[in-house]
Amino acid sequence: MKLEYFKIAFKKLILSAIFLILTFTVNSQTYHFDNYSVKEGLAQSSVYCIEQDDLGFLWLGTAGGLSRFDGIKVINYTTEDGLADGAVKAIYIDTLGAVWLGHANGGISRFYSGKIETFFSMSADITSFAADSEGNLWVSSFGEGVIKILNPYTKDKAKVRFKQYKGQEGLSDIVFQITKLKNGNIYFVTDVGVKNYNYQKNDFSFYKVSNMPAYFQITCMFESENEDQWFGSYNGGLYHFEKKSGNLKIYDALDGLASNWISTINEDSKGNVWVGTWGGGVTKINNEGLLTINKSKGLRDNNIRCIKEDREGNILIGTKETGLLVYKGKQFVSYGVQNGLINEQVWSILRDDKGRDWFGTNEGISVFKDAKLIKSFSKEQGLSYHDVRYIKQDKNNDIWIGTWNGGVMKFNVESDRFDMNYLINSNMSQLLITALDIDKSNNLWVGTTDGLVYYEINNQKIDRLTQSNGLAGNDISTIFTDSKNVVWVGARGKGITKIDGATITKIDLKRKITPTAIIEDRLGNLWIGTEGKGILVFDGQKIIKEYNVNNGLLSDYISLLNIDDNFNVWIGSNRGLNKYDVKQDRFYSFSDKIGYVGIEPKQNATYKDKDGNLWFGTIKGVVKLNINDETVNSLEPLTQISNLTVNLQNRLMSDNLELSYKEKSIVFSYSSICLTNPDQVYYKVMLEGLEEDWRQPTQQNFVTYSPLPPGKYIFKVKASNNNGIWNEVPVTYSFQIIPPLWQRPWFLILIVILLIVGVIGFVKVREKNLLKEKAILEEKVEERTEEVVQQSKELERKNKDNKSLFAAVDCTGHGVPGAFMSIVGYNLLDKIVGEYGTTEPHKILNELNKGVSDTLRQELDSDTIKDGMDISLCTFDKKTGVLEYAGAYNPLYIISDKKLDVINGNDIEPNMTDDKGLKLYEIKANRFPIGSYSEGTQEFLKHSFQLNKGDTVYLFSDGYADQFGGPKGKKFRYKQFKQLLLSINDKNMEEQHKILTDSFTKWQGDLEQIDDVIVIGSRL
């Protein structure tokens, strides 16, 4: 029996070898894998195991230790961080989030709450972990059997309880793997077979599947979602036990399995079983059969250690030498030089009527059939010009080739050869083909750098069109035939021309553009890709929409456009591929992380085959979009706030963190894991308490707030994955900045209370002192008043001799300061006139100004003196009738029916004249008060006039004109004051006094008098 089996096995091995040899001689498409190794930050490129935690982080066990990966950044942990010695060969994450690590040489480490500690150690390599239904954690080893940890969730490792099982307990010393089935049973893959643990009897028994060969070592075991069991073997292939039927199916290399040495088995969320092999790559098994992916199909390493599906559906593969590989499905597959392309620069794509795929490149044409190269055309195979830019098939099934610098040629399907079309080429000044299309009438349109060539294929008629025929420009950039057989021609920098039959119309798009690609949607609108201005949507009459990078395009430089069977628009640009989803009205982006490895497509190098798949020619070969395998990552991203920095120092993110007012520079770092396309993760943040709305989305994964004022804050962050799905509930963190002592409410209230008490106390004391000062001052004022009266009489007596001096004086201070100023002013006037004998008004005021200033400022800071004196002073010579005047702010009014005779000073015109010819002259005072003296102060001016009989002189303060009153509560004002004086001038002085008093009282009404009032009138 054994001999017969070995004969069969040997025969299968020979056939498998032949099959593999044949397989390697045939080229096929390449699948895309993201690769993360030492270059991307891993400590070591040999990955033994992979696990993903609840936050989305990947934990990788490598020959160099432990790595944590978030799709962008790798953090490595070694013995310096607390790990046990040796490579990490097994990882298990328990329900509390603790990461258990099994090492080569037997060490067991645990990573929990940011702390790594060595738990205990065996004397053999750890191979796997598994938790049973009773809460025990089983640990297997290669040489020391297994350990059952009875209390794995204890925080104190000194209190750990465990039991060891080896060969003498009925198991084995060598255990490759522990597997827990859905029924709760624990199975152990050992060097002597698969064994089952009996909980009731606490012993082990062999587990055998009917008809499963016992000649090959079982290396791994896996239970799929439907409870089928899968067994991998060493050189014996793969065994599939179907639970429902009880049948056993064997897969080996002859059946398409990657290799007969199975290293790992897993199942994805779609029911595909993934088989990793040692030396052959991986095989995906489903109802459609077996798909093997190895180095020839894009896999970087054929030696597979582990396979795991992440939460987004990506397949994670740990390899022996090339680190972590991430497979994102066969949404995109590519063809490059390694698959048989004659050159990787692909300018044009065509699937002919026989199902062959033609790819035009810089070095010729490669023809594929069913993803396999069948023929290449270059100069050696009869292709006169190898720089191929366009390939089109006409209704006769002939294939037309547009080249760069070689014009147009035709591939004759009957003769299977290329023919130059001299009729077409002779109508070109330059054989540089820039665009090519065949319309629905089987006419060929050829764009060149110098015009458009029109060729009727069936009739062999030809014409050349240029700007003189109505084209927008001669340098043709693109040609497109729409569903109505209308030809649209783009010209570089000149826009678009519409050719409908024999009618040529230049379209006015109201802007200068270079069309690069045109496509028609199901509504008949044209989508026009441009060179640097995004996409314009044209309804035949006007532009109805525009799209650019602000709407989600990767770039505004559009290379190609295509529309799939679901009416979505696919846009190729110099930065990758976009899809515009018409139903959702949004853009999706695809780059090399998704499998669109070419990134930069060639102009109009796109094709939609009969199955609805889209093809794109790029600078790195051909990329095919398998439309039925298109995947959408609809999972909400897992977002977390990863770090908090306060004043440039890392800070533990404790609950309701309180910071001092000096800690006001805050930096939050955050992340969201999207292995599908980490380059397309965007974030929105908001600091509640400072900002009222979310900031604009950005790819920046940190934000700085500095300086922050004291207050309570809640930091919020959201993230979106590669398909624009945002987590609805933001991740938040609350903290507050405590204000300083002097800004706290209780302190401010205390200060206010103290201020109020202080102010009240000060006011009371001040009132008391003022009352005392007032009493003393009143006594002095009475004494001085008596003296003033006596001195006034004496002055009047003196003045009677020759001259009379009279003045209107207004002290600007009120109350005590005003009274004090009156005393000072009077004393000085008495001294200047009485003692010094000065009678000229301007000299008197100059001396008075200096004397007041000296008196008030001899011991005080000049900036604190605010009071002074406004004055109008006159001297009248009784003999000559000459009036002299000088004033500080207060002017002089003279009313006369004659022209004023000015003796000293400039002539003065009347300020106001009444209906009878009576004139009011205003002699203006100097615009500075008494008491403003300093070195360099301007002196008071002298004014003198010859008065006539009947002239009236008025001196006054500003109190009359500034009084509020009247029907609107406004000032009386000087204009009305002048009119009043003119109107009463014919009255005697007593009557004028009464009228002025009555007018003032009537104007004032119920309002308060705001200032002292003095009006002096004298008539010659």
C-alpha cells in the first residue's frame, strides 16, 4: 500500500515539476503588493507572525524583535525596551488588549499599558498561542511541549499559575501549532500528528480524518467559517476535509497549488482560503478554483511564514526575506516588461475582433491573448517605425497605427503584415501623429502638429484641413467621435472644433485651453480634459461644470478619460487615477498603494473591453481595472489621539488633565490606520472652547495650539479613509488650563470688594477734609473780599485821573481751585497795575501769565496743573477816546454804525451787520490762557482803536454762549449771542442788562446752569 502511494506521489511530483516548468515559460499579469521591510522601518525583514489590535495597529513579530505599524510609521521594540531575547515567532492579543509575545529560545513577553515585561521562559522556541473557552492561555513550543497558563490576566507575573504538558503527558515535546475550533475543542499539531485535548480526562488523543494520508508531516491546521477543516503538510500538499459531506479533497502542485510544502492557512472575510507555502508563494482557493501568485506574478518572496486579513479586507503576508506584503485584491493587475511587454512605455491599447490585446509602446507593439504574450512587433518583425502612439481598428477589421515620426501605417489582417499608407502620409508636412480616431462611417481622422488629415477608408479619398478651413488651430491635441458621429477636434492652446458632416464650427469656450482628452457621458455631455485647467463639462452650447484639484482631482493636468458601464468617469492625470462617482457626486483617488502602479498615464491610452474592464497605458506598463473586483473601503476609520505634548514635553493623557497657566503650548498628534491607501487619509480637528467649527480637512497628523488662554477645552478629531468615509463620532480629549491666582473668580470678587470698601473709605475721609478746607477757605475769601473791595475803590480812584481799566475774567477751575485762582489773579493784577504802574493791556497780561505760572508751578509738576484764567482786558483813555485791548481766549465786541478806526493792528471787517447798517466788530483774543507760561511762549498782542460817540464795547466770558437750553436742549452759541447784542444795542445799559438776563433765563429753562456768566457793556 505504501509503495503504491509513493509511486502515485512520485508521479504527481514529476507532473507537478513539468507543470511548473511550463508555467514559468508563459507570461501572465502581475498582481500588486505593497511591501514594507527594513527600508520602510521594520527592524528586520523576516516576518514570523502578524496580529491586528482593536485600534487597527499591526503587530509584527520579526527576527529583530517586535514592530508596531500604523500604515505609515513603524515603531520597533527590542530587548532594550524589556523584550525577552530572540526573534518574536508568535503573537497573541488577549481581551484586555495585552500583547503576548513568544520568542525563539523560549522567552515569553507581555506588552500591556505601554509596559513590556518578560513573563517567563521555556528552553525551546515558542511556536503559537491559543485561548480556550475556560479562559486559559495555551503556549506551544518546539521541544518543550505546551504550557497552559491558568490565570493569564493577572497583572502580577509572580502570581502566574501554569501547567506543562509534554510527550510524557501524552502530547509531544514538539508542537507546531495550537488551534481552537468553533466547538471549543483545542487541537495540537505535533511532530507525531494532530492531537485533541480532553478537558474532562485531562489527556490527549490522536485526531484522525478518514482517508487523510499519514505519510506526510502535518505542519498546520485551520478551521474555516463553514467548519471545514484544512491541513497543511510538509511536501504532501493540502488536505481539505468537508464537514457536511465527510469527503476529503487533496490539493497539490499538479492541481495548481503553489507548493506541496504548506506553511500557513487562513481564510478571508469573503470565504477565500489562503494557503502560504515554503518556496512556491501563495494560493487562493474558492469556488472558482485555485489562483497561485508567486514571484512571476508580483509576489516578492515565495517563502511564506504567515497570512492574516486586516479589518479592511487586505491580505497581510509575512515572508522570510522581504518583510510584510499587503495584497489589496485584483482590482488592478498590471503588465510590464517582466510579463512580455516589449517596452514599459505604453501609449495605446486596443482589443481586436479576435480578443487579442494590442499594446503600442516606444519600441513597438506587444500582442497578448488571455493575459499571455503571443507576439511582438518591432523593426525586426516588419514594423517600419517602432514609436507607436495610436492603435485603432476599422470596420473592415484592419488595424491602423499612428507613429511618432513615421506617419500612419496599416496592419492588414489578411496578409498579416504592416503596410505604409503613402496617400495619407503624403498629405502631412510632418509625420508626427498627435491624435487618431475612426468615426462611425469608417473614416479615419489623423491629427498632426500641422493640421488634420481626413481619409475615407472605403473610398480611399483624402483631404487635409487646417485653420483656413475653420479649425481652431493646426496643432491637433485630441480627436473624439461622439454617439451622433460628430467629430470633435482639440487644438493646442486654441480650444475645440466641431465637425458635423461638411460643417466645421469653432467652439467658443470663453477661455484658452489645450484639450487633451474627450469623452461623452450618457446625457450627451462632453467631458473635456485639459492641460493644466482640469475638466470642463460641455453640453454642446456652454460649459455647465468644471472640476479641478479643489473638487478632488489629483491634478489639473488630464491625460485620459473613460466611462465605465455604471457611467462613472475615470480620469488619468500625471499624479494618478481618479474616479468620479456620478451617483455620489464625489471623487475617489487611486495610486500605487491600491495597485495603480503606473501613476502617470499616457495621453488617451485607455480602452474599455467587452467585459466592462478598463485598461490604462502608463509609463510603467499597462494597468487593467477588473471592474467586478473593484473594492470600496466602507469601514469607518479607527482614529486615535496618539500623543500630547505640553511646552515641548510629552505628557501622559490622564483623564480631565489640569495644566497651569504657564503650560499653554499644546500639540496633539493623532493617527488613523488605513492600510488600503495610507496616503489618502485626511483629518479634521476642532478645539471646543477656542474654535466654533471644524478646520478644513488636511493630511497633517498633528496640530499646535499656542498660546492657549486659561479655560476648559475639548479636543476633537475625525479621520477619513481612502474612500472618504469619516468616523461619525469624533475622538475627544478634555483638559483645562487653570488661570493664575489673580484671574480666578474668587480672587477677582475679593479684589472688587476691597476696592469698593477702599473707595468708600477714601470718599468719606476726603469729604471730611474738604469740609474743613472749605470752612478755612471761606474765612480767607471773606477777608480777601474786603481787601479787594477796598483796593478796587482805590484803583478806581487812581484810574479816574486819566485812564480806565476794566476786564472780564473767567477762572477755568471751579469750587476751591477757582476761588484760589481768583485770589492769585487779583493779587497779581493789583501788583502789576498798582505797584508797577503798567496800564497797557498786552503788557499786563504777559506779566500776569508769568506770575500765575510761577505761583502755581513752583513746587508742582507742570503736567498736573490744569487750571488757568481766560480774560479780556481793556484800557480806555478818556482824553483821547482810544481803547486798548488784549485777551486770553475771551474776545472783544465793538458795535458801531461807523467803520472801526484801527490804530494798532490790522484792519478789521465787520463780523455781523443788521438791517439798519449797525456793525459788530469782533476783535479775537490770543488762543492760550493765563497760566500757560513757559520759555518761548508767544506774547499777548496789542490792539487799539479810536472810538466814536455812540460806540458800544462788550466784554464777556463763554458762560452765556455755552449754556444749554431752548426747545432742543442745544447751546445758545456765539452767533445767536451776537444777533441779540445787535438787536438790543439801541437800548440803554439798564434795559440791555434786563433783556440779557431774561433771554438767558428763558433759554436755560429747566436745565442747569453749566458755567459762570459775565457780560460787561459800556457805551461812549
